[in-house]
Amino acid sequence: MQAVRYHEHGGTDVLTVEAVEQPTPGEGEVLIEVGAAAVNPVDTYFREGSYPPGSLPWIPGSDVAGIVTGVGEGVTEFSEGDRVFGTGLGNNRQGTCAEYVTAPTAMLAPLPDSVDAATGAATALVGVTAWQTLVEACGLGPAETCLIHGGSGGVGHVAVQLAATAGASVTTTASAEYHDRLEELGADHVFDYRRADLQAAVEGVDPPDVILDHRLDEYLAFDAEVAAHGARIGAIGNEDSAATFSDVPRCRSKALSVHHVSMFNTPDVSAVLTDLATLMADDALTAVVARRYDLDGVADAHRAVLADSYLGKLVVEP
Ligand SMILES: NC(=O)c1ccc[n+]([C@@H]2O[C@H](COP(=O)([O-])OP(=O)(O)OC[C@H]3O[C@@H](n4cnc5c(N)ncnc54)[C@H](OP(=O)(O)O)[C@@H]3O)[C@@H](O)[C@H]2O)c1
């Protein structure tokens, strides 16, 4: 099969398309013919070696959607021909930017017939992250108010829909060109994160009970100022090391809590994926596919995921 691989850590130039042996599903695993993979910032951290994967050479890619073409021993959940989507790959096992990939059933769920592979792959990692943050870590309630930083991002644009579907009032921040689309996706208030008066703008609407923050070092003090008393902050960024409560006495006076979320620390994501699939089948949630690439374009997608601005997700179709 054809796969994208890297034999050493480094920039996008280490990514090559090669013929490699098709994997065989082990116990509890299925073989998937990849219809689509998606690109996430974390793929670039693995490639650079800042989150070291298991061994080299390595196939990047966390998300997948496709068709089951083989089942390993003990698999009862899926059969050949089933459409599935999943995430959490490409970390301690080979990734999804390939024509075929094997995956444990705990990382998969059935993909609804009405959802195409590109949308399924685009939804998986960011959907699980948004769900774990808003629903599980922060317990967002239907009559609450939610602030989502970076609403046009992969996580952000799915989180906006999830919070709106949960019945919350949604405030989000994004570049001006995305405001109309984010209102269509369910945001009640959208503010440009570059506004000098951003705090005053956010304070002009109901104070958030839940905040999804992808840049805690930059926004913890801001969050503490705008938050409702007792608010929960869900922190997903990979550069949250410097932000601490001791920096922000207001966190204590407002009884705020910060919940750090890491999707890759969750061994079984199938239940959350199944809930996301239900929402997708009900047209209550979708990922926006911003750009599509073939395997030869994965290096360009790795560059774009960090450098370019777009609303939604970058998808790879082998
Ligand atoms: N913990 C986890 O499990 C987990 C899971 C997924 C992602 N993450 C992390 O969460 C972060 C976001 O991931 P993603 O996939 O959503 O990335 P993404 O698709 O690249 O989105 C990033 C968003 O941030 C916006 N942004 C840029 N500068 C900003 C600023 N100063 N203030 C507010 N927003 C700003 C961008 O808007 P413009 O394009 O308009 O500038 C863009 O919409 C990354 O650091 C990623 O590694 C963590």
C-alpha cells in the first residue's frame, strides 16, 4: 500500500510517500481501507519529535474514516464492509495517512450512512476533544453560558455546535471573516480576538459558566476576569505550562476551576464517538472540511495546519 512516512524527526520535508507492507489486524483490531484522514496540530508535534512516537519510520495521522476490510481475532463489534470512523491513532501506534490502517475497536465507532468519510475523519479528534472538555470535564449545562476561544479552529468550530446543541448560550472569538459562518453554526455572540476591547465586549454579554481555552498561558487572566463565579475552564492547549492559579488571585476569589484535557490519555473513545455519530446523523453537528489533500499533499497540510487561517479542518484522501 501507499503511505506517508518519516524516517527521522524534523520539518515537513521529512514526509515522503512510500510503498509499505499492508498491516494485518491483531486481536481486537480491524483493518480499515482509509477513505479519509484528517490533519491536526498534534501530528506536527509528533513529526518534529516534541511528542516522540514509538519508533521510526512512522506514519502520521490520528483520525480516520473508512470501510472495514478485515477483522482480527475476538472482534465482535464490526464486520467487513462496515463504515467506521475513529481517532487516537498515530501516537503509540502507526497513523492514518495511508491507504490502509489497523485500529483497536476501542478507537472506533460506526459512521452514519449520511456522513461522508471526509466529514467523519474531520470530526473525530476535535469532536472527542470538544466533548471531553465541555461535557465530561466541565459539565456544561443547558441553561449555562459558554465561551469558546478560537471558534473557527478545528476544535473551536465543533465545540460551538456542541455547546449550542447542549442548549447553552455560546460566545466565541474568531477572525472577522468567520463570524457569519460561526453564527450559522450556533454562536450567539462572535468577537474578533484581536479587538483591543475584547474583554469589555465579552463582559457585555452574560458571564461564561464554562470556558474552552486553547491558549491558557495567554488567556487565563482574561478568563478569570470575564468568568461567572464558580466557572469551569477547560484547557486543551499544548503550551499551558506557565499558567497557574497563583498567577491569578481572581481565580481563587471567583472559585474557578481549571480542567486540563488530553484526548490521547483516553484509552477508549468509542462511546464518545458513538454520541458524536448520533449528533451527526441528526444534523446537529458537522465538521467543516476546509481543504482536501492527497497523500502527496500531506507535507503541505502539515505546514498549513500551523501557518494558515481557515475555518474547520484539513482532510487527506489517499
Ligand atoms: N488537549 C487535547 O486533547 C487537544 C486536542 C486537540 C487540539 N489540541 C490543541 O488545541 C489547540 C487548537 O487545536 P485546533 O485543532 O483547534 O487548531 P486549529 O484548527 O489550528 O485552530 C486554532 C485556532 O486558534 C485561533 N487563534 C489563533 N490565534 C489566536 C489568539 N491569539 N486568540 C484566540 N484564537 C486564536 C485561530 O484563528 P485564526 O486562524 O483566525 O488565526 C484558529 O481558529 C492546539 O494547540 C492543539 O494542539 C489539544
